[in-house]
Amino acid sequence: MLEDEAELKKIAEQVVANMLTANIAQQKFYTDKRLGKEYSILITPNAFDKKLIAIAVLGYPEQVGVWSYTLLRQSRLSESSMEPYFQEFAKHDFGLVAINPNCLGPDIEGDSFIYQLEQVVADIAPDRKIGFIGFSMGGKILIDFLQQRPELLDRVAGLVLIDPTLPNRLDVGNIRRLLDNDTLLIASQGEVHSPGEIASVLLQIPKISFGGIHGEMPNKALAQIIKFYQHRL
């Protein structure tokens, strides 16, 4: 079992390198003006030209390219890799953007998540629909982001929350309609205190459950997520 965080990061970087070589994904570069440093995100080819652009926000401390260091530690690379998402979204002519919130350092508070979300949304043409996919801490970040940006809601095709880790106190008044009508909540089934199960209670919305641990949920839910966005377009 792998435990070294540097080794896990190296594996994630190799996953990204392989996707870039195969043109399954491309890098898009931005500059964090707060730090004066360049960083990159991953996108499907021509992502911003598609009718729907879905923005995926991962958890902490993962790097873009993989969903779960837990699975990497167990040498379950294929289950953790984001490659199936890039392939499936491109296959259905959807754009996929995966931000890399931890590339400039730890982001426990989520400031870099929000900053990068703002930059990506600013690059999406007003006539395009936006999807949001949040896994683990990424789900919490998206709820906070959309609650702060209610003017975006008319452009949101749907919100996907995959086992989001949420605080007990939530302010969701601005996004109540989105939660009630256009949110897909995925929960791990069989885990004690499953984040998705707890989120269903906190958000007061139904869930779809899959058997397995927290880190397995993104790829297990992929087919349901594609159907969810197809129906909303």
C-alpha cells in the first residue's frame, strides 16, 4: 500500500501526462494574480465551444487527474483516474473542465477553489449552459460558490454532488430551487456516516446510492451523471 504523498502526486501527474499525450485532455493555463504564479487546469478538447461545459471540483488533498488518493494508496488507479470522465463527456459532445485547486499549495479553506471557479466561469460565453460537479470537499465549495453567485443560476444546467462533505450549518436560500429541481446527489451506501447520506438530510433532497466507499463514488456515478445532463439539455 502506497503511503508517501509525494509518490501519490507523482502517479497523478503521470495520469495527466498520459491523457495529454493521447489528446483526451488538454491543459489551459491561467495566472493567479494574487500570487503572481501560473497554474493549469484540465479540459476536454474545445471544451468552451460546447453547448454544456461542466466544471468538476475535486476534494482535498487530491490533484487534478485522479479523484481519490485513498484508491491510489490501494493501487486502484483505474478506479481513481479521471480519464473515463474526459472520454465520456467528449463522446457526448459536452465540455469538461477540472480545476486543480491544490496545485499552488494546500487549500483547506477553499479560497483557491473559489478563485479558479470565478476565472473559469468568466471564460464561458453567456449563451452556454454550465454544469457543476463537486466531489467530497468540492461539493461544499460549489454550494458556497453558487450561494454567493445567484445571478449564475439561470445558466446552470444542473448541479451534481458526489458524497459532498458538508458542515452542519448551511446557507442555501439562494440555491433552494436548484437543489430541489436540478441537483443529483450521489451517496456511498454501506459506509458508516456516509457523507452523501448526511448531505441528503442536511440539504433535504433525495439521493441515489451506490455500494462502496467514499472514494469509489465518482466513477461509479459517471453513467448517471451523463444521463442527468442529457435530460437537462
